[in-house]
Amino acid sequence: MSADPAASFAGLPGAVAVSHLSVYDWEAADGFRGGTPHLHLTCSEAYVVTEGRGAVQTLSPEGSDTTPLKPGALVWFTPGTIHRLVNEGGLRIVVLMQNNGLPEAGDAVLTLPPEYLTDPETYARAVRIPEAAEAEQAAVARHRRDLAIEGFAVLRTAWEAGDPEPLLDFQRAAASLVRRRVADWRSRWEVGAAEAARQTGAQLDRLAAGDDSHLAEARVHTRFPAAHSKFGMCGRLDTYDVLGSDDGPAESLDTGREGP
């Protein structure tokens, strides 16, 4: 149900999510250091580079590309874009994610080889970060990173050879894996990004009618990281709980932290 249209949305502007990311420095079989290639199903993602140097490798039906990253760079991409962060030295990023609550609830699929994408349970076993000592978590995160790079290499090589089918097959598999979560995502979107937009519309209507009562609801919100140095897909994450509803933070699902 929609909140009071006179109120101000309590989440971050536009119901985005924000985190600080220190990109993995682990070397992969291809000689690059960095994170785990993956795509998002419904959320655009943005990087604001704060320290270091690197690149983001991307693959989508638009093509294969590598975008350099340095301090001050702002890069973003839309759902369906496979992306892999490469760390060339001390790469740190502020990550902005569309639809706060959805990325944390599984809106990402890693580019694992096809045998791991057959059903949600098989996929979850391959990507889950266990509740364990840090060294074990790091080993699992690195192993799933390497599996995803293996799958990504196949997709990228096929695309560059003029064969788009492996990429399209992966996108179809990713959509199938998350289908059972769509109803939950819709609920999160309704109280998040959709509610933020609705409240803006209601405020515009009231201002047009000479009603400024929503200004009496003005508030200041402050947050510090709720979690530090968690193992994400692309690196170690400091995350914030900034949902705009009374539901509290999104739960952690199959992959541990479903962040960048």
C-alpha cells in the first residue's frame, strides 16, 4: 500500500543503494586481477571511482568493451550488461545500485559455466558464501570468481568471433534462475523506488494546488556502514541499511552478499 503522499520518502534519493567497494586483487588465470563477472536482471549500476586504477570489461548485445577507470570516473550500465572489474592497483569505488533491496535479494547472476545454471539449487550451491572463518570465505569467493571468469571467457570469445548465441543462452538461463523471485522483487520495488516516484508525483500535485504541507515532514537521516569488508562479487564491501520502508534491511540470500 502507498504511504502518505504528503510524506517524504525516507530512503536515499531515488531509492538507490550505496556501498564502498575495494576491488579484489586476486590474480585470475588470464593474468587480470579483480572481481567476478555477472549481470543484473532489473537494476542499473553505477561506479564512482575514488582511488586507484583499473577497468571494467563489459559484454552485452551491444558489444564487447573495456572502459578504463581512474579517480573521478563515473560509469554506469543497464540490466543485462555483463561486467567484470579489473584492479590495476588500489581500485576503490562508490557503487550506486538502482532499486535498493533488489540487488540484495538476488538481482544478479554470475557467468558460471552452463552446467551450474540448470536450476536455482545447483546455482545456489556454486555461489553461496558460507558462514565460516574469513579464510574459508575468501577461498569460496575466489573459487566462484574463477568459475565465473571461465564462463565469461567463453561468452566473450564467442561474441568476438561473431556468435551471439552463447551470450543469449546465458541471459535466458539467468532470467530462468530468478523467475521465482520476481513477486518478492515487485513487493520491494513497490515500497522502494515506485513509492519514491509516487510521492514526488503527489508532492507536485499538492504544490500545483497551493498545498505545501509535505514540507512540514522534512527530516535529516544519517547512516554509517552496517557491515564492513564483506565478501561481495567484485570485492570487499562496506554496506549501508538505507531502505525507505519499515521492513528493515533486506535479507542475505543464496550468495551471501548479493552486492557488486
